[in-house]
Amino acid sequence: MKRRKFIKKTTLAGIGIATGTTITACNNNLNRSASVNSKEEKQTMNNSLKPFPIAICTWAFTKANAKAGEELSNSKSALDAAIAGVEVEEENLKNTTVGKGGAPDREGNVTLDACVMNPQGDCGAVVCVNTITNVAALARKVMEETPHVMLAAEGAEEFGYSQGFKKENLLTEASKKEWEEWKKSPEYKPIINIENHDTIGMLTIDKNGDIAGACTTSGLSYKMKGRVGDSPIIGSGLFLDNEIGGAVATGMGEEVMKTVGSFLIVELMRNGMTPQAACEEAIRRIVSKNDRHKDFQIAYIAINKAGEVGSYCIHEGFTYMKYQNGVNENVKSGFVL
Ligand code: SD4
């Protein structure tokens, strides 16, 4: 009991430090509201008083984030909204690194990875899924309908069919053509911010202040058969704690996995760091130990329980989306290089 009380106390203290600005801003608004008269002014004050709902996601996935924001505004749960949001990209055939239409592995197989987490701390994941588009929703089914956290390949697919998911060919003509072109001189070298980095990781806070997240990808283009990156790994591609906040990653999964990046960020926030400081520290751990960091991109976004957001990456060029109070904006991340 004593220990639990101590943890609760330190957690709250941590949030106090991390969220000072937001809390002050709200209080100022409250004090001012007595002198607000017009309807518009009242509306503006009302909006600025509500930190939630919020949706953030990696890269400039405007429509996906707007979808999540819309769902949250319609009082959907954080998890429902995150999954509805990322599905926009899973179904976008033009996105060659998420869902159907994703770039295949070296042998021409599109294999998808995804994971989800809910505010209760439950999680589900699927890896190497070759025939189902909505893998974040499938990961949710693993979480809710099985005693397990992760299912792989045929096992995940067979479970998916039993849950009503459709069997599909995920390789589009366009992705096939690009892969055939790549095979002519099959070099494996990621191009920073261009070729391999469009995983969608999303974090949502619903009207009740509860946090959920989803991360879904086809992984690195032309990866080795069977390769799985960070995106479906709880703690690497995604982690959240409803008392603290959450984080998601995009970029070179191998490097994120080595430092368990998303878990690290949440733990740093638990110890009092802002989301921004925590993202910077997680990137610093990678950069300081790895001389090859100039050759790959990694980006994190994070949010805390008060709705403060942070982001940091290795190379300039990473942006993320933030939906709050009906505004869906693209925000430039801080960077090392
Ligand atoms: C992976 N992290 O499979 C993913 C790739 C990625 O944007 O983020 N692409 O390693």
C-alpha cells in the first residue's frame, strides 16, 4: 500500500512539472471568463478550456488524423478513433508503406505489421500479415478475443478470417511495378524521409481524457522475407500508460527496437519530463551510440495526460499531425541534423 501511494504521489508530481504551461493557460482562461460577453468570445473561451479530445499522428496524414478527430468529437472512445484514423491510410492504395498497396518484401510479398493499446493497458499485435488490409483492427481483435498479445503470419490471417476479415491481395499493380523496377539493381539503402518512412502511428485522447494508440505499417520497402520492425512491438513502435501519456515511432525499426524507444519516452515522462524533452532524450540515446545515424531517420511523437505534445527526429523533414479543438494542423518536428 505504501509503495503504491508513493508511486501515485511521484506520478502526479511528475505530471505537475511536465504540464505547468497548459494548466496555467487554462487557469488564466478561467479567470478571464467572467469578463467575456459576446457569443463568439464565449465559444472561443469554451474551446480553449478543453484540452481534449486530441489526436496526433506521424507524418502529414491529414485525412487519417481528421478522421480520428471527427470520431473523438462524436464521443467515440480513444481506441475506436485511433483505429478509424489509421484505417484511412491502410485503405489508401497510394500509400506504399501502410496497408494495401504497401511496398512488398524482396520477394514480392506485401506483409503488414500493426499493434494497438487501450487505456486499460491491454495490447494486441499482428505481424507478417499477407492477406488482410485492416491490420490495426485485427490487432484489436487479438487483444479482445484471444488470450494472447501477438499473432503472426498464417495464424493471424486464419484468426482474421474467423473474425470476418476479408482475404485480399495486397500487392497493387503500381507497387508491383515499382518492385520490379527495384529488382533491376536491388540495392538496399533507405532514402531519408522519402522511401521507407510512412508508418502511421497515432495517439488519441478522448473526451474522458483516456489515451489509446495504434501503429500500422508494411515495414521497410523490399525488406528480407520474414523481417518484422518496431511498429507492431509494444514498447518500441507504440507504448502508452493512461496515467502518464503515450509515444509512437516511425523510421528505421531496428534502431527503435534496440532502445525500446516508445517505452523509454513514457518512462521519461513518468519521471517528470515533458513529451518534448522525452522525445529528444530517446533520439539522443540512438544518435550518441550509433555512428551510422546519418544514414537513417527515426522520429518520435509523444503526448502526456494533460495533452501536451512533443516530437523529435534525427533528420530534418519529419512532420506530424495534431487535431485539437476542431483544428487539424501539420507541425514540424525538431531534429538533430
Ligand atoms: C519499420 N518503423 O518497419 C517501420 C518503418 C517505418 O515509416 O516507420 N516507416 O521499421
